[in-house]
Amino acid sequence: MTGLAFDDATLIDDAKLGVLAASVIAAAVSATLLGRQRVTDQATPPPPEPADRA
């Protein structure tokens, strides 16, 4: 895709590096957020079940 946008080889390489860096950052942020969600879910105990009134 960068080959269609740029003619200069240096610009193409820079664009490819930018796309790769953005992908790595997005993956790291996503993994961090998903990991925090799992820890939060495990740390919260389930609500107590209501006692039967007979």
C-alpha cells in the first residue's frame, strides 16, 4: 500500500516502519487492557445467593 502512496524508497521504508510500530503499540495496549479486565473479573467475588425463606 505504501508503494501506491509514495515513489521514494526512503519514504516507503519510513511508512512501513510507522505502520509496524503502530501495530506493535496497538497490540501492547490491547493486551494490557484485556489483561486488566481479566484480573478485575477474577478479583470481584460473585454476589451471595439469597437465602430461602420458608
